[in-house]
Amino acid sequence: MGIRTTFVDLDDMEALQSVLDQGNVTMFYADSLTNPHLKCVDVRRVAELCHQRGALVCIDSTLASPINQKLLTLGADVVLHSHHQVIGAGWETPWVTDFTTGMGVGFLNWHPNAAYMIIRGLKTMALRVEAQNRTALRVARLLESHPKVERVNYPWLESSPWHGVARRQMTGAGGVISFEVASDMRGAMRFVDALELPFIATSLGGCESLVQQPAIMGKSDAEKAENGIKDNLVRFSFGIEKFEDLKDDILQALEKI
């Protein structure tokens, strides 16, 4: 379709500036938070650089949700969300605003059942996200000190290189964490299979906790290496189950490694 792309590291503003200086960039597009490493784009800085060159800023904020992150106030032009059980199309824009939430909202024509599912989900979204924020942070801290976990990715942890940016532009870091178990791919698979509460699935944001192993999701070895996806990486999306139940389940599964 005649669309050309250039990839830059999310924390390399000099590289972004260099690409923008070439004068042919129409849009900057990124996930923030990213999946599965939970990196965080400095949206305010990116917007300043892009708008100086006439480029739009589009951010997929799915992992953060509109509860935790109001990117239009930071300078983004378009914000995308994709959540859980329903397929629809919508966007946040600064020119169509829901003044009750401070969010810009735009909609395409939806199937009636999709519209019903979205309306139903929005009624409890804030409560679910707040619960997921709390549980994810508590589990991330638990895993960070566990001897069978090598690394935990969650921007609300002070050890995260994205902690400062996340704290400046978010009110919570969401219900998704990822971590590397102290084992190989088979060990990570043993851990996932030993879990009793979460379903093995790729979605997020609902009432049920979900778990997946990104390395076995069909990517080639080259693609995994390029994107930093290790064989022992696990992604966990928390639902609204009790923290104590999830903690006990995760700890017993780690003992299976």
C-alpha cells in the first residue's frame, strides 16, 4: 500500500529525532505499555518531537487501559484500545470528547451484540482495573524476590528502567506482568502447566487470570531474538481473583520447575 516503516528504540529520542529530521514521517506508532516486556513510551516527549515535524502520534494503550493512562492529555493524537471478549473499532480523539471521563471517544458502526458487550464491560472496568493493578504489583514484588525467577517486567517496580516515565504519565501500571523463570523453555512450560487458576490464553483485561508463554506463540527464532523474547519468558494477565489464591497457585507452580 506504499507505506514504509522505520523502527526505533522506544527510549532512544536521538534516533527518533534523526528519523523525523528526514522530513517524510506521517505518523509515530507504538504500544505503551508494550507487550510482553511492559516498556513505557515517554509520550509527552515523543509528541513534542513529532508535532514539531508535522507527524501524528498514535499510541496503542491496551495494556494500560484508559483507566490508568490518559494519553490525549500528554499530546497523543490517536489512542487505540483492544480488550478481552469483544471485537469492535473505536478510538480516542481530542475532537470528540466524553466530558464525564475526560476521554475522547470515537466509534464505528458495531454489531449490536458487540455494542452490548462493550457497554456491559465499561460499567465495571474501573473496578476491575483497580483490582488488577493491586494484584499485579503485589505479585511482581513477590516474584522479584523469588529464587526461581530471574527477571520481572512491570513498570511500577522501582527496578524497572521505565519506572520514572510510568509514574509521570500513569496512575497504575495495569494487570499484566511478564517474568523469566530460572529455567529453560521446558521449565517454563512446566510452570505454566502446573498453574491451576489461570487459563492458558493470550487475552487480557477480563475477570479471569490468563497465562501464556510468548516463545511458543509461533514466532521464528530470529523474530524472538530480535524482540528479546526468551524461551523462559512467561506473561501473566491478572483477573479479579483474590491475591492470596493467585499467590498460592503461583508459588506451588514455581516449585514444579
